[in-house]
Amino acid sequence: MKRLKKIPKFKTEAEEAKFWLRVDSTEYLDYSKAERWIFPDLKFTSKPITIRLQEVLLARVKQQANVLDMPYQTLIKQYIRQGLGAA
């Protein structure tokens, strides 16, 4: 059995995030013992905004969303995430 490293204590979430970005988590966690959890009442935090788009641009997004069989707002959010280089 592989001996796991001890997960350090973190002062902030930012410090923890930096840590997990630079290490191999399999050295700290045994994923074979992971449990699947479901959080049916978990609400993602989001804020509605107003954005003005050219009608032709919005029409193109809606057309592409229709091809992908998804709501156009979801597609816009995906485009923004991709543009920012976020997952």
C-alpha cells in the first residue's frame, strides 16, 4: 500500500488552491476509497447581469446553442469561461 503524504494546514483558500495546483493529489489522497456524494439542494452562486449584444451576434449564439441543444445563456457562459482560460 502506498504511503500518503500529510495534507498541510492552510491559512487561506488561496493558499490551498495554489498548493493543489502544484502537487500531484494522488500523493495525498487515495481515490480508491472516495465516496460519491450528491448534494441535491446545493445552489451555485450566480448573479444575473444585463449585457448589450448586437442582434446579429445574439442570433448567431442562439443558432449555435440550438445546434448544440443547449440554452443560449449556457453557451455564452461557456464562451466567457473559455475566453478567460478557466475550466
